[in-house]
Amino acid sequence: MHVTPYGISQMGPNNYGMAVPTANGYIGTQKYDYLDGYKGQNRMLLVQSVHPWEQRSSGVTMSLDWKTRRNTLTFFYFYSFADHQERQDRFVVGNDGSVTWKNPLTANGQLVTGYNINQNQQLNALGFDDKLRLLNDRLLIDAGFKATMVSRMTSESVPGANPYKVSRNNFIPTPQILARYQITKANQVYLNATTSYRLPAGYAAYVPAFGNTSPYPTTIPPNNLNPEYFIGEELGIRHNGKITASVAGFHYNLTNHQISSLAYQPGSTILVSSQIMAGGEEVWGVQAELATRPWHHLSAYLSGQYLHTRLGNNVSTGNDYLSTTGKSAPGSPKYTGALGLTFDDSVWFGNFNLRYQDSQFSTLMNDQSIPAFVTADLSMGRKLPVIGSRVHPRAVLSLTNLGGINYLSGLGGFGLTAQPRTGIFGNKVSASSPIFVVGSAFTIMATLAADF
């Protein structure tokens, strides 16, 4: 029997710059006449927004193993309790750029904040796992089942928050079976059938947050708060010899698919977290890898993947739905590939990597996309003479993005639609702006390092 208790406590701030109105601003939906200490002034005040947060988690894991010659049966139980508190404090930035970290901004004695969050969660999980070895250990079958019960409560203390408190209880069963058969010493075939879940992430999925220039929330929690549920199957074959190779086909099905996204707070350059409930999604694909052992100090690696995705539901926009059924999932390139070369003769060493990524949609309506791109990186170096008996220095020259292409490497946040549309029920749906990640420019970096 194994028992492992644990406890974790974390705290820290997030911060960025923003502007707060000295007059006629808002705390939640409640309007204030003037900020305390700024009566008679009507301007935008530059502030540093600091978000002190604290998070604590504790729990215990317990398992009981029963081993026989061919079988290992494990029963397990897991309990955890976690809570998270976070708010926004705004400190004035002076004309010289300095910040006085003394008293945060208030109005009528009330903290000027966009949110004041408290969230706690209690989780119980129990289940079993059974590993069975047959045919002189050539066949391994591993089957298990876990039942998870989660209770989560989130509250928002700013005036006018609706909802101001959300409590959810979930029961999630997650069975799985894994099997592999060793055909020969070098060849293996395997089959995986697994399930998993993901609860809605963060507070934005439960309660709203606000800015200070409007009584309307900047983030609105989605209507569906059920956990995302994943069912996946994978069938593959592996070869391990002078050349290592693997090929696998996979199929995934998700219900209540959650997309954690980023969006700009209206009228600002501030990014806020948002949740998009995309309903069902199905994924098919094939992936392959090939690698060689060193030959004359040179080895190679090659990989590729084909991916096909399909959204299974029309996505809610608040008061209507967009016709997203049958569309491809954003951030899912159909083809990807990589080529790698490595050289190492114990003195000189180097790596070359070439990567291809197909175009990928940036919106759920598939009306905007990131273009496909090819990038290449090269690094080369030399091990220098040992200093004494313990210091092993080396010099490395790294070249990133050899072609110097300008490209978008991925998405920081998806959008619903890139252009205004009419929803299924006839309501207007505004365009939304995805957040793009800009790829690295051509970069040269020289490094002198040592191992001790």
C-alpha cells in the first residue's frame, strides 16, 4: 500500500499598464462620480494594474497493489482540495514614469477593480488498473477504470456581476484499455483506447469580468459548463533496429469541446482570457516517424502527419448560433512535416532542422487562415579543451530562421468569424479578431558554455 500526501501554496502578481477614467467610470455595473482624491478632474489616468493572486492545493493519493506471476491489480483513491483568490489593484503612474506602490485606486472607498474572484474545488477519484502479461510477456494488456467526482464553486464580488456565484458538481467516468504485442524482438504492434476529461479553465468560464469604462462585462461566461470529454483510439506499429520507424492511425472524438482563447478587451490593447464552447469535434489522422542510428557520426530524423478535423455542432454566440457544423477546427494544419540531421564526432557537433506546417484556419467559420510556411534552423559547435579535470567548455553558433521569412507561427486565440454575419436565428454576429503569434526573425546567436 502506498500513501502520498502533498501540499502546495503559490502566490504572485500579474501586471500591465492601462488607463482608468477619473470621472464617470465603473466598478462592475456601478458607476462612480470621481475616483477618491481626484474630484473635479475628468481625464484618463495612466495606472499599473497589478493582480495579486494566491492559490493553495492539498490532497492525498493512495493505492493498493496485488501482484501475482502474470498479473498486477491496483486499486487507487485520490482526494484534493484547492482554492484560488485574485483581484486587480491599480496604482497611479507619475509623469516621470514612477509608480507609488502604496494605496490602490478606490472610488467611494471601494477598490477599483475589474474582478474579485474566489474559486475552490474539491475532487474525489477512485478506480482500478489491471496489467496482465501473457505468451511469455510478448502480450501485455492493461485495462482500468476511474470515476471522478468534482465540486467547484466560483464567486465574483464586483457590483452587478451576473451570475455572481456558480456552483457545479460533475461525475466523470473514464475507462481505458491499452494492449501491445511483441511480434519479434524488433517489431511491435499496439492498440490504445482511452478516455479523459477537462473541466472549464479558469474563472472566465463561470463568472464575468469588467473594465472601468463601461457597465458591460468584457468577458461573458458561456452557457454550457459541462466538462470536455475525450474518447481516443490509436493503432500503430513500431520497428526498432538500425532504423527506428513507427506508423500510427488515430481517431479522436470530443464532446463539449472547450477552446481557451485570448481576446482584446474592448477599446484597449489588453488581452483577456475567454472560453469558446465549440460543441462536438471529430479528428482522424495518420502520423509516421523515421530515425537512423549514427553512420559516420551522422544521423537523420523524419516525421510527418496528416490531420482531418470536423466540428459537429453549431457554436453559440450568446443570443444566436453560427453554422459551424462540418467546418474544420481552428489551429489544426492538415499536413505537417519535419526533417532533422545531427552530426557529432565527440569534438564537432551540429544540428539542422527543417519544418513544414500547412495553412490553418484562425476562425470557427473557416473564413480566415494562417498561410503555410517552411522554416529552417542550424546550429554548430565545438567542444573546447578541458580546463583542469572538471570544466568542459564548448562554443556554439545558432542560426534561427535561415531563410529570414516573415511568418505567423500559430494562434494565441481563435475567433468565431472574421466578418460580420447573420446567425441562424437572424441576429447579427460581430466579427472577432484572432490573436496571432509572429514567428522568429532571422537570428544569429553565439554561445560559450561549460559543464562542471
